[in-house]
Amino acid sequence: FGPLGSPRYKEYVGDIHSSGLHLLGVINDVLDLAKAEAGVITLNVTDTDPARVIRDAANMFRVQAQRDGVHLHVGEMRDVPLIRTDERRLRQVVINLVSNAIKYSRPGDRVDVDAVVDDASDSLVIAVHDTGIGIAADDIPLCLEPFGQVETPFTRTREGTGLGLPLSQRFTEVMGGRMEVESELGKGTIVTIILPLRAPEHAARAAAAPAA
């Protein structure tokens, strides 16, 4: 397009950059999945502020949510205490879940992210609730399998590898917790993460040992 200065060059550089970041994300997801399947994920357990982690992770998607016409709301989480867990893995889980919720929502839909302490089980409960396209009950197991994606005209317009939910589930389990998925086609999805307030010491040891 001639000498430097054409706005088309800036547009192309932006496309190359975003494509490179997308490819890097896919590679990192595949590597993380391989580590999870081999049982060699290591944990760095520290005193972690889950409310801050959740707010920071959700804020990464404010612009995308506004662009897509999705209402993103994060709870106040005033009474959520520090917990002993792996902050980086927790952030990855929240990023994956919020990203998925926005990706599979329509203009006017809502995504709510909140966390509370369940005193009865001495655990932290994180919920990501969207009013998006939802998943049929029979298709939920497929979505929890690596690279598992439900094909619909809507999902075909969305980029994705089908690794977000499986990775989130595996990271949650490594941190000593569990993940639950409830969904209804056309009405939305709730993904709940239940984490112990203190990651069990054996979780960190097991994460570093090869699977039998």
C-alpha cells in the first residue's frame, strides 16, 4: 500500500498480533492439558485473596462483554477470606469460565460472577452464571471432555478449542476441589467451583508426581 503510514498496515499488524496471541493461548492450553493428564501439574500454594483474583480476572473481559452487549456483573464478596491455594491456577480457572460464559451469551444476556464461604463444608464456592445459549443435559459430559464442543449455528461463529471447561475441572481437582455444571438449553449455564479454604498438602505432592 505504498510507504509506511497507511492505516492498513496498522490494521494488519493488529491482526497478526491477535492471531499470535490466540495461537499462544492454544499452545499453552494443550501443554497444560498434557501436564494434567500426566499428573505433573505443580502447585504453588500461598495465602490468596480469591475476591481480588476473581475481580481482576473478570475485569479482563469488561471490554469484550460491552462489545458483545453482555452485562457482566461481579459480586461484592465482602466476607470472602484469604484461602490457601494456588493463585495462578485459580485465576486460570476463573478466566476460562468467564470467557466461556461471555462467548456463549447473546446481546442482552447477563453473566454473574460471585463467591461465598460455605461454613458447613469449610469451603469457598465460586459461581459463574450466565443466561446464554445453555447446554443440553446430554451434552454436558461432551463439554467436559478435552476438545469436546457441541456444534450449533451459534457455536460455529465462536473461536475455541474445547479446552476451557476440561482444564478448569482438572485444575480445580488438583487444588483439592470439584467443579459442577448445571445448564439448560436456551436458558443458560451455572458453573460452580467448590474449593477447600486450605488446599490439602497431599494435593501439592500428588500434583508433582506422575500418574500411576
